[in-house]
Amino acid sequence: MKKIFITLLIAVFVIPATWAIEPDSIRKNLADLDSLIHMVETNYAGFPIIMKKGFDKDYQTMKADVVKQTSDGKMDIQ
């Protein structure tokens, strides 16, 4: 009976707690990435010129890919 109770406790409390760790870290990574993107797009003096020279589509594609990889948990922002 004691073994069943301990197994049930682990199943109810420990396993869901480990699942909750990943979404929080992904949320933090996405927030860090969003902040980094905003900082570069706002403060890098050459950014508007680079976009006007025809790199806008490539940049948007690359940015979307990095955001997707980060939200899927495949990329860790540190």
C-alpha cells in the first residue's frame, strides 16, 4: 500500500512539475530573443539601410526560423 501511495505521489506531483520546467524556460528564451531582436532593429544604425538594400525578406525568414526553433525548445538563448 505504501509503495502504491508513493508511486501515486510521484505521478501526481513530480512528473507534472518536470513538465512545467520546459515551458517556463522556453518563455524566458522567447522573451530574451524578443528583447535582442528589438534592440538590434531599434539601435543598430545600419539596420534600415541593410533592409532597404534587399535583405528584408532573408532577414524576416531567418528571424521567423530562429523564433520557431526557440519556441520548439530546439534553441537555447543564453
